[in-house]
Amino acid sequence: MFTAVFAFAVLLLLLLLVDGGTVLNGRERAADIAEQAARAAVTDLSIGDLHGQATGSTATSGKGATVAINWPGACDYAQSTAQDYANSLGSSIHLDSATCPVQEANSATVTVTVTVQPVIPFPGFSAVTVTATQTAAAVCGNADQQEVC
């Protein structure tokens, strides 16, 4: 009798460990999805501003050069990037929503909501909804060449 009760307790703890790890993994994946979507949004720049022909909402880089982020395109790009990345993660994580980036001067903030399904279906263990918010900034150059801008 003791062995049966002890075995059940060990299985229950194992279940909690596996599903708890899945939820923690889901939180990390939600942050990854939001970060990639924000990065995608700030890379969608206005072609006219890149060629020096357009004016309007601008993002300022290093030494006075200004380039506007193409916000309507950036919104679509961020949402499609979030969906593509979420689809690549498998069936345990489902993307519920990805907000359009908050339109700031040279950065985009994206909020993503995902649902994490439990690995082992067991009464009382349901899906968990996780939300993550990340911001990316449009910066001129790269880590090695900031002085070029």
C-alpha cells in the first residue's frame, strides 16, 4: 500500500515538474516572439527617406541622419513575423495575439500573448496564457561600426 501511494506521489511531482517547465519555456518563447516581432518592425524603413526624398515622422540615427519607419508596413511585418515564429515552435505553444507596434520615434514595442498547452493532460492542469512585451530600437550601424553613422 505504501509503495502504491508513494509511486502516485512521485508521478504527481513528475507531472508538476514537466508541466511547470513547459510553462517556463512558454514564457521564454513568448518573450522571444515579441522580441523578434519588434526587431522586424524597426527594420521596415521608409525607402523614400533612405534615398533622402521623403519627410515626415523620422527616426534619428547617429550623426543627424533621419530615416522614418514605415509604420503601416512595420505593423504587418511584426505580426507576420510573430505568427511565423510561433508556428515554428510546435503544437504546445499557440500564438493568441501580437499587437501592432507602439509608434515611437525610432523604436517599436510589441506585446505578444501565447497559450501554453500542458504536455501531459491531467485533470486540474489546464492551458496557461502568457503575455510578454519587448521593445527594439532602430539604431544606425552595428556594434562594431557605430561611428560610421
